[in-house]
Amino acid sequence: MDELDETQLKNHVDSLKQQLQFNREKTSVSLPELTKWIEEKMNEDPFLNPDILKDNPWVESSKCVII
Amino acid sequence: MACQGLAKGETIHTLKVESESLKAKLEEERGKLHDVELHQVAEKIEALGQFVMKTRRTLKGHGNKVLCMDWCRDKRRIVSSSQDGKVIVWDAYTTNKEHAVTMPCTWVMACAYAPSGCAVACGGLDNKCSVYPLSLDKNENLAAKKKSVAMHTNYLSSCSFTNSDMQILTSSGDGTCALWDVESGQLLQSFHGHSADVLSLDLAPSETGNTFVSGVRSSKLHLYYPCGDAFATGSDDATCRLYDLRADREVAIYSKDSIIFGASSVDFSLSGRLLFAGHNDYTINVWDVLKGTRVAILFGHENRVSTVRVSPDGTAFCSGSWDNTLRIWA
């Protein structure tokens, strides 16, 4: 902060004022929605859905054959 | 003159006082709305089961530290840049090198794939962001087609195309971010606001793509690319943190006493449930974002992990390291 000149400080103050105007939500509103979004999306996540994991192009199926 | 100096000092003093009181007020506002913790919300959610993830490909070819990488939207090509000044385009699936360019500078800290897959952008200590069109002819001299797009007054730390090949967003050690027109090299918009080196930036995952986050000095960040309402940071203090943009605050810290080395890069799985963090102790930690627990530690790299990026379809993630290699994990 100390190295800022007057113009930079003015910009900084303006930015803080703008941030104060920012419309905030309670975490009791935003976090359940975020959690819900993640839960719904988990079915499509190749790392988390075993059915998609089976078809992962990066994972070679075993080349060994039992005779 | 003396009078003027005094007046100026006073203005600066007033501004500093004002900024301090505004900051306190901001903290107060944020505190008011923090009425529940993430782990409380996630209490009833099932924990993740056992987690197996292995190195599926190793990309060798860089002569020095790998500093940055980006996926092509085709989900198999990768561009990576290194301290030795080389930029390589890989077919990660076959591990073949498709193109290689030597930049006129060392420490190529930023590289990005164009959305069309027809060009890559990169830069570093040259303070520039250059775009190289890619052609099917592998013997073609890419350096001859180089186009200097962006110019900063200090090193380029990060770059990203917006949703088209036409515009590129850059961040720099000069403390600014800027949006450029690729064709003309014209500066479209400059973003000031940081009072230190800007080390990273990431665009929100919306179609219009008109918001982005940027971070300074010790924290490398990556936007929550899945839904765009939150982002995560990895930091020198060995922690990763989750920030909720709607609540305008930090909502989770991912740390353990046993993790003492800084996290240089983070990214989310497709759903955002997993957070991958590359660390300076050569490991990659995988976190359950909702429960705040570590679900896996991945070993393999023989030096610092400098970058981690999940592929566009979420089937794999790539890590780049100071051991000169990149690894694909799935």
C-alpha cells in the first residue's frame, strides 16, 4: 500500500466503494445451491461415475487374456 | 512547493484512512452474511469411496522445467511451455510431439490453446504474448508465422483466449491484466486493480465469458470452471481455499499439518467435487471439495509440480513439473 501514488490510491478507494455496493448473498443461500449443483453434476463426472470410468479413453483395458 | 508537497501528503493520508475504513466495512458486511459453514451444508452428503488414479501417459521432451500447459478442445492435444524457451504441442494420446517452437526468451511462463485448435499463444520473460498458427505440415517453420499480439511492461504470467480465437486475455508482472485483439494486436481493455505482480487469471465458464478472476504473488488460482460461482486458490502457505463469489468470501480451507509445501496450481474435476492441487513437494493432492478431506495423494513427479489442468471432458488431468515432464492421470 505504501508504494501507491495518489492516483492509484484513489482508484483503490473507488474499487473498495464499488465492492461495498456488490450484492451479497447469505452463505445459507449460496452454499446449499453450490452443493446441489455439484451433486447433480457428479453423475457426469468421469472421475466419480464408475460407469463412465469404464469407458475412459486414457485407461487401457487389460491386454492379458486368460487361456 | 513545500505547501504543495504537504497538501499532497495530506490527500494521500486521507485516502489511506478512507481505504482502511472501507476495508473494515467490507469485512463487516461479509461477516454478517456468513451464517453457515460449507461442512455443515455438506454433512448429509455421502463421502467419496476409494479412489484409484494412475499415470496413464508421460510426455518427455522438454529440456528444462515445465512451467505451463493447456488442453486443446479436442481433448487429446496439449501445449506446454518450459524454462528453456521451448513450446511444444503434443498429441498426448500417442505422446508424439506435433510441433515445437523455440521462443527468443527463457521462462515461457504462459501458454494457451486457441478454442479452434488452430493456434497457440505463449510468452514469458519477453513481456509479450505471441500467437503461432498451427498447420498440418509438421515440418513448417512455426517461428516464421509468429505474431506478437500483446505487450506488457513486465513478464507475461498467464494468458487465455476468450471464447474465440479473436481475443486474448493476459496477465503480467506489471500488475495489470489486458484484453487484446489477436488480428490487429490492439489493446481493447486494460484492467488495473492489483498493486503487485498478477500471477494468474482464469475466465468464467460462461458462453459470453465476460468475467474473469486474477491473483497476485503467492496464490495461483483457478476458477471453478464448472458453474462459475466459486473459485479456488492454491497458495505458498500450503493451503488451498475455496471462495464463493455470491457470498463474496472464503468458504473452505483445504489443509493438513503434514502438508507443508506450497501449492502452485489447482483445478476442479468436471462436477467440481474434486480439487486437484500440485505441490512443491512433488505430490498432487486430491481433495473432496464438499467434505474438506483429502481423498488421494498422487506420487510420480520427481520435482515440483508447476501446473495441473483437467481435460475439457473431465476424463483425465495433466500435470507439468520441474522434472521436465508432463503426466496424464486418469
